[in-house]
Amino acid sequence: MSDNAILTSALIILGLPLLSYVLTFFFGKKLPRKGDFIGVTFMGAAWLLAIRIFLTFWKIADPSYRVEASFTWIDLGGFHLDAGVLVDGMTAVMLMVVTTVSFFVHLYSTGYMHGDRRYERFFAFLGFFTFSMLGIVLSNNLFFLYVFWELVGLSSYLLIGFFFHKHSAANANKKAFLTNRVGDYGFWLGILTFFTTCGTLNYFELFAHVHAGTIGGHLLAWAGVGLFMGCVGKSAQMPLHIWLPDAMEGPTPVSALIHAATMVAAGVYMVARLFPLFGPTALMVVLYVGSITAFVAATIAVVKTDFKRVLAFSTLSQLGYMVMSLGAGDSVNAMYHLTTHAMFKGLLFLTAGSVIHAVHSQEITDMGGLRRKMPITFWTFMAGTLALSGVPGFAGFYSKDGILGSALAFGMTDGHYIPFILGILAAVLTPFYMFRLTFRAFFGKPADQERFDHAHESPWNMTVPLIVLGFLSIASSGFKTADEGWFSRFAAPYDLPAVAAQFDLSTPPAVHGLVVAHHRAAPDISAVAEHETGGHETGGHEAAVEHGEGHGEHAAHEAIHHKAHVRAMIMSILMVILGIGGAWWVYFLHKLDPASLQRRLKGVYTVLQGQYFFDEFYAATVYRFTLWWAAVCAGFDRYVIDGIVNGTGYLTRMMSWASGLFDRYVIDGMVNGVATVLQGAGEGFRRLQTGRIQTYLVYSSASVLVLILVYKVL
């Protein structure tokens, strides 16, 4: 494919789900099957185009190769903003991930959602959700990344609360939307910091500025943490993880799409895409947040009995792994695990939907023995479970062990072993809770005979996606690690000196008169160390010494890297064996009664069942403070603002009333009095001038008599 063909195909992929949304939303009720074939067909076409782009970059096999195009969106003289599309190896992989999962979710939904009274609107919202995520993947600058970021939040609100007539669903979508606003506020501040300092929002221009030292020190750390706040919200990292378990109130296909390829993947993708913008301090925050999330979520999943909630906390844990990998400086394995995880987590949620569709319950306490009734669902679920557990030979083994190896190597290099310890503990809990789920739902005797009797295998439009995703859960890794297999053709650490050279920013300039320290990228144990001479030429002997030291340092890093990955792989396999063996001992052989263990560890069980009481803590602090502050603001508005306004109005009315009285009785009185006097005088004089001679003679005679009388008296 030529560059123009790649860009055209990418724009068509972006436009197809949007067109599907428009047609289905406005005309779905008038179309056959309420227009579901539009969404399935358009997403199938987008999937084929994504495969074409994927194969093109496979042949190119150059992770640094990219195709980018942009046009002017806003030009206000001093403020210029472009809209653009970026297609590189990472984009090609994400296009495959999003379109693959979305296509099979669309197909699956034709069976799962059949008969729903708002069937056409569900497919419209699926298309809008996919469009929003594809916009994130294809954007080439932070502004449009943020635009589509918010559209993902909107579409998740619509789908999580699709059954809005249920009180729990209505609360869940509001909780997801508002929780993400907290993270997005920090994300927006990070974007503004980079734009204010560097004067651009284009990804690679920002990378060049960071490499050149335009922004560094504490400002870079705070800006990086701000960007990461967006990931904390979207990818449900602690402490903003509380929305994701409640998001299970949406239809199961929505859960599959959210957890596998869209919303929660957006945060990890964003950090991986913008990785050079995160300094050492920000990455340390990323490392610990991810590792804590991975462990805490895994412990909660151990006690949950809701089928989808177990998988939801599993997603939280796996997202923690990805974020931990990013914090350890390994963005490649983070994206590799995002890719493989999308396949088996999408599969697991769709199999959960198949089970729920059959037994009409989400509680594993109502299940049991379903493998005999639902063989396709069972075997595909097993494929997803083995991949998620990290069993060798399945996709999750290669990607997750790469993350654990990077975390251990980081600990061996910098002395931070706690993230690796938390990660390896989560690695033993993952197979335990997944096989607990498997044994209780698919093995043993039916817990509810009536539900079991009515259970049946799902129709073909639900089982075909399970089979395809089951195959991808095994083979999507190519049975090799990220640096040895197919993924190495698509993703590699950014070559920052080359990027900086493209924008003539190889030396640190002073921007806006602000002088900042040169930014030193976070240590990457897989990269060759660079030695900068500060613009001074180095003699031949000194250069040879530095060259030798560089090779020696690189060799040492490679040795640590290899040793860490071997140790991590061995420990991970042991953890898988312990986890599966523990679940088999407790839930298959029944050698230990879980109920008695719960009674003995009542405090621990209560904390885990209460999900560490994050919701209760927020209710007692953040929510209560928010309500109190809202009451204060309402009181201030009612008694101060409204008091001033209403008092001013009352005073104005009183002054108007007094002014009216003065005007009526004084001003008008004087005017009317003069008029009355003049009118009376006029009336009197009118009576004197009658025009009759005899009257005038009488007046004259009377006047003479009066004058005579006055004269006589005086």
C-alpha cells in the first residue's frame, strides 16, 4: 500500500462506525432487523481494512516508519491548530485490536440482544463507541486525542446505562462518567502545560522538545503526572478504579468491548503513545500505581461470586500489569499485553454472556456442571482462562512474563523490588480466582437444577465469535515474546535523537525566556545508553573510551535484562502451578471448606468483600464534603447572592413607591393645582363675559354703587 492508500484506508476505518451510528440511530426502526446488519457489515469492512494496514506494516517491519497527514483546523494568527492522522506500527496493531473485538461484539450482539426493545439504539451506540476509540488511535496531536477521549467517556455513559430503567445501571453510568471527569481534569492540565511550554500539540514535535530540554525538571514531572491522571481515570487505576466494577450493569457485549478494546485500553495506549513525555519522577508514580492496582484488584476477585465482577476485577489487575510495565520503562511489553489481553478478555466476557444468557443469572452460586450443557462455551472459556492465568503456550504467558521480567530488571537496576513482588503475588492469585470461577460454574453438580435443565448452548452468532477469539487467545502472541516475535515489527522504543533532528531541536533551546534543566529520559534497560558531549568535539582516544564504556554498560544492562526475564519466567510458572493447584484443591477436590476459612478470616474476608471500602471512604469524605460544600454554596446563593439581589429589588420597589407618591402628590399636585386655579379663574372670567348688554349695565351699576359705598365709608 502507498502512503496515500494507508491514510485513506485509516480514514475509512474511522468513518465506517460513525456512518453505522448515524444510519442505525436515525433509520434503524424502519430497516429490516432494525438495521443490525449495518453495524456488522460496516465493522466487518473496517476489520478487513485494518488487516490490510496490519499486513502492510508487517511487510515494512520498521517500527519507526510512520505516515502522517494534517490540515489546518483553526488559524487565529498567534494560535494555530491542526487536525491530523497518524498511522505507524502501534496504530496498525491498535486498529487490528479495536476492529477485531468490535466486529465480533457486533456479531455476538445480534444473538445476545435479540428482542430488546431498543435493539437498534444499542447497535448505534456500539458504532459510536468504536468510532470514538478509533479516533484516539488515529489522532496525531493532544487536542484531538482529548476530543475523542471525551467522546469515549460519553459513549461509555450511554452504554453502561443502556438499561437506564434499572436504578443500579443509572447510578453506574453516572459514577463512571463523574469519576473519569476527575482524571480528565488532570489530563487537561497536563496537555495545557505541554502546550504552554512547547507551543505545539503534535506528538512528535513534543517528543523533540522534551528531548531537547524545552521542558524538564519539576515542570515535566507535574505535566507527566497530569497526563497520567487521564490514564488513572480511563484505565481504572487506583484510586479512581471504583467505576469499573459497577460498569458491569451494562449489557455483557458492552462489558467485553469496554474491557478488551476501547475505554480501559485508551489509558494504557495514551501513556505508551506519549511515553517520551513522562520523566523519571512521573514514571515512578506510574510504576507504583500500576503494581498496587494489579495486586489489590486480584485479592478482591478471589472472594467475588458475580461472574462478570470477577472478570471486571481481573481486568483491573491486568491493566495494573500494563501500567506497571510502562512505569518500569517498558512500553513495548505493555502494548503487547494490551494486545493479547484484548483477545482473551473479550473472549471471557462473551463466554460470561453466553452463560448468563443460558442460566439467567450472574451468580456462580447458581451454576455448576455447565460444561456438559455448553461445551463450546466451556472450551473457549478454558482457552481464555489459561491465557489469562499465564499458562505456557497461551498468549497471556508471553506478554505477562515480559512485564514481570521488566519489573524485576527495574528492581535489580534501581532497587525498587516492591512492584515486582506485588506483580508476582497477583500472578498466583490470577489462576486461583479464574479456576475457582471455572470449577464452580462448569464442574461439579448443578447448584440450581431448574436453571441447569433450561441451560443450552448459545446460537451460532454467539459461538462463532467465541471460537475465533478462543483461537486468538492461544495464537495471538505467535508463541514468542515481544522482542522476538511478530510484535517487534510494529513497536520499539522511540528513537528520540532522530525525532529531534527532524524538527531541528537537537540542542536545548530557551523557550518563552524560560530556562529549564535538560531532561534525562527514564532508564531503559533495553536501550543503548547515549553519551552527549554538550556540543564539544571529543578526541579520538576519549571517544574510544566512551564507546567502550557505552558497550560495557549496554552489555551489563542486557545481562541484567536476560537474568531478570529468566527468573521472572520461572517464578511466574511456579505461581501459575500454585494458583491452579490451590483452586483444584479447594474447589474441585473440596479438601478445604471455603465457608469455614471465611469464618476464620472474617476480618480479611469482610475487607475483600467490601472492596477495601473505597466507596464507603469516598462516601464519608469526598461525597460528604461535596454535598456539604454544595449546601454551603446553595446557602450562600440563597441568603447572600439572592439576598443582595432580592434586597436590591425590594429597596428599588420602596424607592419607586416613594417616588411615585412624591410625583403624584407633590409634583402632580403643584401642576394640577396651578391648572385648577387657572381653570377656576377662567371659568369665573367666562361668566363675566356673557356678551349681553343688560348684564354689563348691571355689572357697571353694581360697580358704581360699590365705589360710592366705599367712598362714603372711607
